[in-house]
Amino acid sequence: MRILITNDDGIYSPGIAALAKIASRFGHVTVIAPDVEQSSMGHAVTHSRPLSLKKSPINFEDIEAFRVNGTPADCVALGTHLYATTDIVLSGINMGPNLGNSMWHSGTLAGAKQAVLLGIRGIALSTPVGKTEPDFDVLAPYVEKTLGILFENKELGLYNVNFPQQPKGIQWTRQSVRLYDGKIVPGVDPMGRKHYWFTVSPLEPAEQGTDRWAVENDYVSITPLRLDLTDEQQLRKVQQRQPEFS
């Protein structure tokens, strides 16, 4: 199995090093990641300038690794072009969760989505970050078990995985979709210039069976996703009311 690994935290992230080490137990791994942090970039792609591929300044031991001056989606597009026999793309392990609404702007998930758009299986992996970095030694057995579960399925698929800091099990989940109160928090920098932070506060608790509920209760969350965003229930309703336009 040929595995391509990317992320949105950049080539220097300890999360991508931990994932590459574990994934190498399943097959041949190549790492192609952004040269700087690209968090919350969503599915941005670079079309106004060329991309460059350079050897990673970080030693991944026996794993070939490169850095790209682009987004996670760029890295996957370039990586699968250079390594056309890629079987699966892993994106992560992200330093911070990608749960519920955050999927919409996640650069980590975009790396996995780009793979699926190209006809390759894609898996995004994330974990919360507190005052200290995640303990990847604690997470390693669950990362390996989760990859084993998902690698068994040879069909094309897109999965979003989130690991709590101290896992006690693994659950299949659905995406938590909650309304939130968006807030703009003003501030002033040391030079006296105004700046603004965008933050959110959920208006509803997480429902059982969702990705957010699972992680809050110390379960690894595996959420199958799809690229088709069509609201099929709403589509059927409007088609019944007005089957066609004259």
C-alpha cells in the first residue's frame, strides 16, 4: 500500500511525524506537507503562482518527506501527480479538533477531500490541544487500530477522525451540526493598532451519536462523509411542489 500524508499544521508539526511513523507499519509512506501553517484554509487551491517542492528540513527517518509552498489541497494534488500509484491519503494528525461545523473550514479535512476528488481514499485525523501538546504515545494504539479499521475497506471513501486526549474506545458517528453565536472580540496590539478576533460560542449541546459528543466522552470518533452536499429531503419537497419550470 502506498500512503501519502499531508496536514495543515505544516511540515514541522509533531502530529504529522507521529502519523507517518504509525502509518509506515501499513505500507510505503511519503510525506508532502505545507512549508508553513495553513490552518483553517479550507479547500483553497493555488492557481495564481507555481508551486515548489523541496526536501523536508525535518528528518522523518526512513520516510521520504517534502515541503510545498501551498495549501493542504495543493500538497495532495501535487503529491498524487508525482506519486501516481498512491492508494490512500492521510491528513493530520491535526493539532486541534475538527468536529461539527469546523469541517467547513478545515484545511486538514480539505487534504482528505482533495484525495477523494481525485478518486483516492482520504482520511483526516485530528486531536484536541490543551496547554501542552498531545501525548502521541498515548494516542498511538488508537491511531493504529483506527487506521486498521479504515484500511480494510478498499472502496472509495472519505472519513473524518477525531481522537480525545485519553481514548477509552472507538465509535462510528455523524457530524454534529449546531448553531453558534458568532462574536467579534476587539483588541489593541502593542503599537496601539486595533485588531479583531473571530470566535464562536455553541448555542446547543452536542447530541449523543455525534462526533463532538463522542470526543467529549473520550471516544475516538470516526465519521463517514461524502462530497455531495445536496439536501435530498429538501430537493424532494421542492420537486413535488414544482416538478419543473416553464
